[in-house]
Amino acid sequence: MPSSAMIRKALTFDENNLVQNRLSYSVGVDAYGKYSFEILDETETPLPIPLMAS
């Protein structure tokens, strides 16, 4: 995760409006101006990104 990363918290809910997951996401820019994006679980382990646009 780049040192200039911005980290935000997010919750996902099931059909009964109960919290299903507590996640965070990290967006950063490296020294070359390239953006990075990670979805993190509660232990800050990166999760697979389901769909990425190129």
C-alpha cells in the first residue's frame, strides 16, 4: 500500500439489512502517478477485486 494511500471503511449488508462484512478500501498514488486500489478485510488482508475495468 503506497504511503499516500487513502483508506475508507465500508459495510456490506444482507437481505435482512444485517451487517455481512466490515471492509475497507485503499486508494493510493505511487511516485510515478500510477493509482492503486485494494479491498481489505477486517485483518487488512487484500481481497480479490471482483471486476476491474481497463
